[in-house]
Amino acid sequence: MFPTLEDIAKRRRQLGLKQSELAKMAGVSQSLIAKLEAGTIDSSYTKVKTIFDVLERLEFKTKVQAGKVLHKNVVTVQKNEPLSKVVKLMKEHGYSQIPVFEGKHSVGSISEKAILRQILAGKDLEQISKLSTEAIMEEAFPQINEDAPLSLISNLLQTYSAVLVSKKGEVIGIITKADLLRMI
């Protein structure tokens, strides 16, 4: 997935750069950066690519990577467990979504929204509480490596509510939107 021009301002701010600083590093004018961020100009591919190359180099240097942001204690539920257990875990930990596993492998996710859909559909609460998690689970959270950069994490969290972090195929942590907010 190619980054959009809107990503320039967001990534620049995450790195704490002024427009003039980014412009100097990319060898372009500050006004070009301002116009690109405002969406008032279309620039050549070469100049935009140079700007993104500079941003990627800086992001890598700052080492804000998944391994530094993740929560190591991943609360999970097995796919055959009843929704009553999911609700109990969500209440205990204050989570609105939990990864669903089959053994040690992520196979889906369960969220408050998915459970609430069942309630709003008029189903009996006792019946809902006995449903297996697998019956209403949603797609699995994406998995990234522990050295994945902040830009990848933030892009994924625009679509998904959480990202699992793995090392050698084993899940070692989770990152949510709230974790990124804590970095500020």
C-alpha cells in the first residue's frame, strides 16, 4: 500500500519535525512541503518519493518500533469458549476487544460491538452467554514483527482496533490505538 500525501504531515509531526527541517533534508522547498500537506499541489513522483524516503529513514533511526510500544501480557480467549467468559475478561481488564486463538494460533477477534450486535438483534441473553466465541468472532488482528516501524503500526490501526506482535511466529504482545495515544 502506497502512502498518501496526507501521510506527509502526520509522519512529519510524529517525528517532531518542522516543514522547513523536512524540506532541507529532502532537498526541496518548505513551500512545496506546505502545499503538499495542504493538498493544493501535485508534485512530481521523484520529489514525493524523496520526501517519503527521508521520513522512512528518520522513522527507522528514531527506533519507535513495535517492540517498544507493545503490551506483553496478551489477554486471549480460545475459540470454543463461551461468550460469558469473553465478557468477564473484558470487564476484568477493561478491554473492548480480545484476540481469539485456537491453541497458540490467532484465528479471529471478538469485540464489544460483535456481542452487542447479538443483544440488539433481540436474542435471549442467556442464550448469547452460552454461544461459543467462534460463532460470532470477527477477522483476526494483523500480525507484525517486533521491529515493525511506527508508520506501519499506525497505518494498520486506522483499519483494525489492534495489532498482534510476533517473534519467530509466536505472539509476544499486542498494540492498540490507546497504546499509541499513551506515547504522546
